[in-house]
Amino acid sequence: MNVPGPRQISPHAARLRRDMTDAERMLWSILRNRQLDGFKFRRQATIDPFVVDFLCVEAALAVELDGGQHDEDRDRRRAAYLEARGLHILRFWNHDVVENIEGVADAIRSALSKKKTLTQPSPAKAREG
């Protein structure tokens, strides 16, 4: 998987970071700083020609939020490309995040717990920022 380093960010991803939706901000508030079961997430991570909303490298998990500009055919092709590179993708509608953030967090926790047995974050890493 071609995952960016901490300083590699495309101009498109940088713009997406600046212009996060309300739903992205809400979800980022619970994913950032290893708050969700100690796993580190990146936001607007560039993977080859694509940018994923949230990425947990250690669990090979991408979390995508869909709003009004959703294109199912494009998303299917994009998902196939990313899955072929070893990523598992979770998709949520923006309104699911806004109306049921705990349910979304539980679904992400469930996906992470399936990976946890193989990629348990160390206690030292959980304290890193």
C-alpha cells in the first residue's frame, strides 16, 4: 500500500482538510489523537491517485463519508482499486454521522477490533501524539 508520509499531502487533500464538512469535523473529533481504541487516524490521506477521508494505516482501514455529491459508480471503481491494495473501506452517509455519531463510532470500533488481534497498538504508541 502506498501510504503517504507525514509531510506528503497533495494540494487536493490540503484543500479538503481546510474545507471539511460538519460531518467530517464531528467524526475527526473522535478519531484524532488515538481517541478511538488507541488507533491513529490520518485525515484526507492521499493513496496513489485518491484521497480518503480518514485512514488508519495500522489497521488498513479507510473511513469514507458520503454527502450529496455521491457517485456510486465512481465510488465502486475507487473502492475496488483501494481494496486491491489491501484496504478495508467503511462508508457512511454524512447524516448518519450527524444523527448517530455513537453508532458510527461503534461500527468503526468493530472493524478495528477485527484487525486488533493482528495489529494491536503498543501502549507506548498510544501515548504518542
